Amino acid sequence: MPRRGERRRDFRHEDPDLGPVRVGVRQVVTPDSRGKKRVLHFDPSQFACRTLAAEFADEWVEYIEVTSRRTGTASGHRQGLRMFCAFVDEHLAGRAPEASLARTDPDLSMLLLAWEQSLPARWPRGSTRPGALAANIRILVNRRQRHPDRDLAPRLAQIAGQDHSLSWGVTQELDEFSRKDKAALVKAAWEDIARLRNRLKAGWDMIVAGRHPAEHGWSRMPDLLWALAHRAVSPRELAKTVPFPLAPELAELIPDNVRTEGQRCGMRGYFLVRGLLNQLYPNERDLHAFRVLLVAATGHSPEEVSGLTEEAVEFTEGGVRLTMIKNRARRIHRRAFTRIDAVNAVEHVQEYADRPRLEVAAIVRQLMDVTAPLRDLYGDRPAPLFLQATLPPSFEFTVGRGRLRLFGRWVKEMELDLEGRIDIRRLRKSVKVEKAVAFGGRITDIADDHHQETFRGHYAQGTTLRMISGQVITTAQQSWFDKAIAGPVVLDVAAGTALEEAAPVLAELGLGAEQVEDLRSGALEMGVTSCRDPFDSPFSRPGDLCAVAPLRCLECRNAWILPSHLPQLLLFADHLDRLRTRLSPAHFHTLWGQSAANLAAVLAERTAAETAAARHHIADGSATLQLPLTARAEFDA
């Protein structure tokens, strides 16, 4: 069973008015990232290779309709078609009208390869566009090949059936905002909302004292605001009628660069009306603060937050329940956000005296308060929460969905010094990273609003998570390094004869009286060294007999090297020397490097007399080295 919110579905929207289409022009209707239907056209008559362009266009239309691709993908395929057809026109010249997917002459396979090789020069190094465009064209050619009633040149089919040789490029993942930058964004957003609420309150309070400008004059702000709020005067008429020079309170509404002398009165009138509307309704710039707070509080994408509507909000006794739609993933999320300690915000934001905490219910309620007059004027229902008042150059006052562009300009106006790229999506990554740290890396809990694969591919690359991963890797490496350097215990002649006298010291090392006696008597002999406990080997499961002795004894922390082991150590050194001549340096170092290093250190501590005596025992045949059969063969694989 899929988890709640994972069911995919096609969101229904009203079909756009296609209107009349010229003969031969292909078109597809695809949904964009917001779910709104878009119409894309492709006209084969724009190219000299009309036959080829028409064949590609037919495959393009059918492919987009069958696979239900979105506008971005459909537009990418269309871009590839236009570029390849223009390339064919340029290189075939007079023979371009003869080009066809079904003909062997002219040969399009060589043109396809040449076109693909020319793509990387058009984009920066590492771009993903060349590889994507080449793959899009090959997808359409391969689709034609699978159709039984459509001919395709054999050579072109063979080339298109293979993978292109272009690099797929790399995408630069966005890094999350630091905790300092996130806190600065949240604080700036609250301050901007406070200024917005004061501005709108002052504007609507003035309306109470206002009357029709025709009765009281066209120079008082309360009267002008009253006329706009009650639709008594059109914006165009107001801009023409207001006398210049303006009163000081009205002049402050016009930007400084427009207020200067030499500007046309029409331009100053336009900015005056727009400034008056800003005293009554929020504009696009004002909505950035609400989006920042909602993304920081919910952890959901900016697309889901800005797409909220009236029917998607349900206030409850403990907070608010939101229904958020993510059209790109075709998923619906219904989540409840409580007021207690901002549970869903992960990070507890400091509570200011003049503003609420980072709570979703408080943010949504303030957003609905400031956009309430615009929702009354909005024609469709349910009305979006993010609404803005706009005044186009045509002076027709309109109410529309907030497009929320120029986030960087808002950051600059708020005088924020943020590190890295200014992108609202980085704020969502900050919340996801904090959530990952809070949940201890449990992906099933972190990826609650998308798939686990999405988290691994897009959100697990944050700086904080990389640092945590680095700490985990360093800890694991240190653990293995400690085991590696904790090699055998080496005893000289004096220490070997004083085993019984050193009982307190040996007890600290974990050796009892019985183990000491076994070491002295050779009961724990493993071939090259003695072992403190063969059933507690770091190379085998606890309780099992060590499976790697004597080959790995020189790397084991349980090994004890006594003076009597010197002949076997010399024989083992000879064995390693023979392996060194047969194996490559890299292979020998991987398998025997640590043993060889430890053995060299042990032999270096022996005197020449001890080594000569050990060699004498080897020559007499009284000392032998017993190795398993696997030690006689080495494999590179």
C-alpha cells in the first residue's frame, strides 16, 4: 500500500482555448509545473527540410500525448527538433527538401552524429543540455523504428539505437542556507510583514475621512484612496486629473528617479496611482515575506506554499490543516500544523514581543488578512491566498495570482548579506537538513513529502549532512585504524622469562594465570605467534575458531610474540619475500603490506646473535613453517 500522499493522479484543469490553427502546424497541450494547460506549436514549413520536420513533428506530438509529458519536457523536445532541422537546412543546402527519415540518400545518420558533436560548443562546459537534446532526438527516431507502418533508413536506425557519445554533464546542487542566514531571513520577513500591515492599516483608515475627489479636490490622499477603493474613479482618469506639482504626502509615493524634473506627467501619474494602490493592497514584492515564513515553517516547496487556496486552509482548535498540491510530482499532501512549540518547524524560533512565533496558523491568518480585499475582487473561486494588485501600463487595475519573481531584489532591499546563491529553494533545504539532524538520519521520517530517492538525490547533498557523513566515516576509519595499529604484543628474552613475575601487569592486559601458563607451555601456539584467545578473533565471529591463522596473526591484537617464535618469523619473512616477487606492488601492499611492516619491526628488534641462532635451527630442520594451502596461491580478482 502506498503511503498517504504518494498516490499519483492527473489533476484536472480547464482546457485552454486552442483557437484556429494553420494547416500543417502541429500542437500539443501539456500541463506546466502549476498544473495549468499550455499549448505548444511546431511549424514544419519554417524549414527547408519540410518532409523531415513533419515526420519528426508527428512523432513529437504522439510521444508527448502518449507519455503525458509536462510542458518543460515537451518544450525541450521541440527545441531539439528546431535545432536539428536548422542544422539539416544549413548542411544539405539545396538537397534539404529531399531529407527524410525513410530515405538513405541523403544520409541523415552522419548529419545526426555531426549535429550531436556541435552541441557542446553552444553551452558552458558541464551543461546537461547537449546530452539531453541528443537523447530527445534519438527517442523520436527510435519511436518511429518501433512503428511497423513507418519506414526508417537502416543506417539511421542503427545509429539512433545506440547511446550518444556526449557527456551528460553535471548539475550544481543548491546548498542550504546556514542557520545564521535562515534566522536573518525569518527575522527580515517578520519585519517586512509588520511594515506591510501598518501601511495597509493606515491606508484603509484614511478612507474613512475621504470623499469623492470631485467634491473635495484632487490633492488629498484620503479622497484619492476613497475613489480607488470604491471604484468611483478609474485609475486612468485619476492619473490625468490629479494636478501637478503634487502635495508632499503624494510626492512621496513616486520613486525618486521618476520624481525628477523632465519626466513626463503621464509617467508620474502612473507611478502615483500605483503608489496609491500599494496603500490599499499588497503587491508582488510584499508576498515574498509570507512565502519565506511558510517555507521555513512547513518545510514544503515554494511551489506548494504559493499554490494554496481558500479551500486548502482549515483552521482547527490546535492550529491549521493545509492541503498542498505539488503538480510537478502529481501529489497531494494534507498536513496538520499545531501551535504547540511549532512541532513541524523542527527549529524553535525565538518568540518576539511584537510578532508570533514561526507557527503556520499565525502566518496563514496574517496572509489571509492582508489579501482579504483582493480575494473579494478576485473573480474565480476558490481564490488563491497569494494575490497581488497590479497596474499594467494600460491603467487597468487587475487582481491576479502572485508570481513571486525577483526574490533576490527583495533580499537586497531588506539589506541581507547572505552567502551563496539567492534562491528560495535553499530555505527548504535548510529545513530538510535540520529535520535530518533531528531525526538522526532516518530517511523514512525525513522524506515525508517526497520519495526517499528524491531525498538521496537532492537533499542529502547539503553541507550539514556532508559534515555529519564525514564524521561518521572518520569515526569508522578511526575504529579500523585502531584495530590495525593494535598489533601483536612482542616480548624479548627478559620479558619472556619474567611472565610469572609480571602477573599484575598481565592482568591489566586481560591475561589470567591459566593463559600465562598456556603461553609459556605453547598450548596457544598458532604457527607464527601465540594467541591470547583463538575464539575471540577480530577476523571471525565471536565464539568461532580463528579462520585466518597464521596468515593474519601479525595483524591481530590477540597475538603474542615470544623469543621462541623467531625461527617461524624468519620463515614467514622468506615466504613474504617470495610473494613480493610474484605479485604487483599494489596487490602485495593490499594483501600483505600491514603484516610485512609489523614483521619488519619485530625482526629489527632482534640481535644478530639471536637471528643467527634462529637460522641455525632452520638449517638443522628443527624449525618448520606450516601454512594452509590457500597461502600457496594468490589471485588478483
